Amino acid sequence: MKSIKNAILFFTLIVITSCTTQTKESLLEDFQEFITEVNDHHQDYSAKDWAKKDKEFKKFKQVIADKYKKELTFNDELTLGKHEITYNLMQLKKEAPNFLNLFKGDFEKLSKELKNYTENEMSGDVKKIKAEIEKATKQLKYYTENDMKDDIAKFKEEAKKMGKDFDKMGKEVEKALEELFKELDIEVDSKK
């Protein structure tokens, strides 16, 4: 009976000591150890292992947020941010090969098409573009040497006509306003 009481007392002591609250520092140290362990072994994890690690990661973040958010220093925040980035990069490394394999066939096809284009068709396209540039250059040169002076003269003449028309229109508007003011018996100093 005495051995049963001692066993119960020992078990109670273990439960009490294991239930004591974890300090911020010890929790942050445990989180660091978790990140280190995942970093060291992430390449060996199965999908089931990753699911377990994801739960642990979320649990660390939740406990820290719930219990110690107000106590975190700036350096603590930086360290936690670094841990989160590190963890997410490890997951990305895990997924990258699968993601790239989705496009492997497309990349290979695109690479072949690009190689074919550069080896066979590109020089022809470059020649066509050069020919178009040369044609446009010749047309521009011809225009500047032959027709541009006439077009500039025509433009100037039209601008003069428009100026005269605007001047005439301004005088007509001024006359109409003077007549309106006269009918309404409004005096306006027209010299200003």
C-alpha cells in the first residue's frame, strides 16, 4: 500500500511540474529548436510528417500570440518573423519540384520553339523589320526634302485664316453683347 501511495505521489509530482507554465524565453527557445529540427530534416519529411509539423508550427504561433504578445520585444518579433520565413521557405523547397514538374513539358516545348525561331526564322524577321525601317526612312527623307515645306506653308496660311476668323468672331460677339447690354439698359465701360 505504501508503494502505491509513493507511486501516486511521484506521479502527482511529475504532473504538477510538467503543468507549470512555460516562460516566454523557454517557449521561444523551444520554437527555435523546432525550427532548427525542421530545417535539419525537412527534406526527409513525408506529407504526414509535414502535416504534423504544420500543426506544431501553428500551435507555437498561437501560444506565443495568446500568452506573450504584449511581452514580446522588438528583437523577439524579428526572431519570430525570421522563424516564419524560414519555415515557409522550407515548405516552398518541398513543393518547388512538384510545381516545376507541372510545367516541365511546357518549358521544354517553349525552349524548342524558341531555339527553332532563333535558328531559322528570326533572321528573316529581322530582315523584314530592317526593310520596313529603311522604307520608312526613305519616305520621311523624301517628305522632308519635297513636300514638307509646302505643308508648313499651308499650315501657316490656315493658322492665319483661323486667327482672322477668331478675330472676326470676337468682334461679332463683342457687338452682340453691346447690343444686349444696351437693350437691357446696362452700362458697361467697353474701354477696359
